Amino acid sequence: VMNVSRSGYYKWLNRKGTTNNYQKNRIALAEEIKNIHKHHSTYGYRSIAQNIRNKTGWIFSDNLCHKVCKSLNIRSKARKTYIPRGEESITYPNIVNGNFNPSRPFEVVVSDTTIIHCRGKNYDWTYYIDVYNNEIISSDIQLSKHGNGINNHFNSCKKFLKEKIKRGYKDLETIVHSDQGSIYSSTAFNKLHENYTIKRSMSRVGTPTDNPVIESLNGWIKNELYKDFKIYLAEDINIAINDYINYFNTQRLAYSLQYKTPVQYRTEQGFI
């Protein structure tokens, strides 16, 4: 009735209930996805897919990874919020003005302070990111003073300036963009880098969208620190932060960098 050959029928009968190659591939992919999500719950399906491709050499689409993630009910645990814009800075104007597309390292650098919770204590973590490749180039973490710790800001800034000299960019102009925090606006802070060809730029009041690079990374970084690296259990907060910075700069694949790490992207472009 169905025009099936005798040999074809028995071939089907013998393989009935067994897993075909397509199903085996999906199962193997699902296991890799679950393993990555277990250790990096903040990763989206694109990052998961690229990490699996790098690890295994498999060829598959982001869309397939997305479908398997949905079937496993796996979603990134990172969350984002939106805050409307405010008024222009009085101390320093926003000279970046949304143009976050530098052509070299140390052309545009952004800075911010975020609070890290660890073993019942709050810490202020101030760090600098090179917009060219989103690399964390300096940081300092100390017991929290609600983002107004003078030593915290000064130490991080000095490390940034030292790195600028070390990498050979001292005589090239760098725009440092930040919010209007009291330390960033202070005369003493700005005297730190008056001999380092630094130009200052500031976001408008209450306008994180004026500094989208560090504000967006802030969310991802804190999600990874808490969910993937369990920073709140760290015995030594300084060691934990340094370990994360090393991971962020040399191991973490970035979608905006064509799934390269910040250091890999910079060196492949021929920069120190």
C-alpha cells in the first residue's frame, strides 16, 4: 500500500527507537550549552555558541544554539535598565558626544565606580576601560565611601597614567570620559594628569547613556562577578578582582570585537 520495499521496511524496523545523527548532535550541543551556562550564567546564546565553536571546532549557527537554549529553558541572567538623560555638565562638556569609535588604543578612555558586595562588606571598585577594545587598563578597590573615596580614585588614575606611559602613548592625546562625580570634578584629581596630554569629558547629570560603553559593561561585569565568579564569597577581594580582570582581558570573548578577547583584538590590529 505504501510502496515500501521489503528491505527498506526491515531497515526502518531495525533502527526504530534508536537515536539518529541529527539527534545525537543536538544532544551533544545541549550538553555543551548546559556546561557553559552552569559556569557563565550571564552569557547570551551568541556568546555560548561562539565559545562552543572555539572549544570543539563544530560548525553550527547561532540560531540553532538559540533553539536549543529555548528547549532547555536557558536564558542569560543579565538584566538591563534604562535611565532618561539629564542636563549638560558644567565642569567639563561632553566632547565625546556619542562618538565611541576610536581608531587606536588610549584615544578614548572611560571610567566609573561601582559597589561590590563581599562577605558582608561593601567595596568601591573604580576602573578605567579603553574604548578601542574594551580592555580594563587600570583599577583600584577599597572599602566603600559611596564612590567618593579619594585614595580609590587617585590610585586607579595613577595606574591608568602609568599604563599609558608603559605602552608608549604618553604624548598622544587621550580623552577621559566620566560622570560628574565629586572626585572626577575636583581640581586635585584633574591636576594628576595635566602633564599627560589628557582632555576631560563628562556625561550630563543622571545620563548613563552618555557613557554607554562602561555603563553597559558595568551590568555585564557585575552579573559575571556575582553569578559566575561568586565574588561575594572571595577570601581576598583584591586577588578576586585581579583574577577577573585577567579573565576579562584575555579569556572573555566579546561580540563587539568579532568574538575576540580585548588583548587578542588589540594585538591582532598591531597595537602594543
